[in-house]
Amino acid sequence: MAREMHDVLAHRLSLVAASAGALEYRPDASPEQVAKAAGVVRAGVHQALDELREVIGVLRADGSDPAVDEPQPVLADLPALLGETAAAGSEVHLDDRVAASTATPDTTGRAAYRIVQEGLTNARKHAPGEPVHVLLDGGPGDGLLIDIRNPLPDRPPAAPPGSGTGLIGLAERAQLAGGRLGHEITADGEYRLHAALPWPR
């Protein structure tokens, strides 16, 4: 439950912080740009509160609350995630080599969604303004491969409080799904987060 709360709120609040930062550091922004950024902040806060209520509802549930059974995000929900990330000002490129007609198992799809979500969150926190490249590949019997990369900034920002806990949670999530997760800095100067998840035939 703590892992789910971290994944959901860290992503949502980092979007809010990125949009608020744009308002702070762009005093020359046009009224339209200011209104757009303020709208993203407002919507992000509302969504964060809604998602927090859902998680708290699960904690308080006695088994009779239908909200507890609401579907969790899966691989098919990635376009919406990438869209809201782009709307907040991040540059995201998706290379999706998974056949659109092939549905992933729920456990695999859920883990994949959270891994990409955390990868985008980390890129915003540690390499703001840098483009993020997301690769998805695989299929039934081959497994699902996820590769997320972003260039390292020339001057990395100070690490925010709690840095690293998201990666620990992701590694646990991947392991529970029967897969594995790793991260490193590549020879090309990119930060790389990658995972391999099972996908039975």
C-alpha cells in the first residue's frame, strides 16, 4: 500500500511542481502560458487529492466499498500518462514495439505502468528539462522489456528528500511480478532505468 501511495502521489506532485516551477522561472510568460500552467497545477492538485482519497479508502475499507475494486492502471493506460506528462512541459518520446492488439496480463501491465510512471517522475526531479525516451518491446512468451533513458543534466539539481525510495519500491514491484529491474548511467552519459517482466504465452 505504501508503495502504491508513493508511486501515485510522487508522479502527480512532481507534475504540479514542474508546472509551478515554470510559473516561477518564466516571468516573461504570456498570460495564456501562465493560465495554462496554472490550470495544470490546479488539475494536478485535484487529481492528487482524488488519488489520495482512493488510497485512504482502501486502507479504511471493510470489503463493502465499491471504490476499492476500481481498476488499476495497466499498459493500455500509458498514452494518457505520457499525455499528461507532456502537457506539464516535459518532452517524452515513446517507442512502442508491442502489438496494440496484444493485451498484457494485468500484473505485468500494472507493474509496467508504475515503472514508466516512476521513470518519468525521476527524470523530472533529477533531470528537469531533459527529454525522456521510453522503449517498450516484447510479447507473449518473450516477456516485456522496458527501457527509459534521459540525458544527465550539466548541473544536477540537489537530490530531493526521500530520493531512492521509489527505485527500491520499483525493484520490489518488479520482483513480485516475477521480473527484475535495474538502473545505471550509460557510457553515453544517460541515466537508464530498465526492467524485464514476464509475459506468459
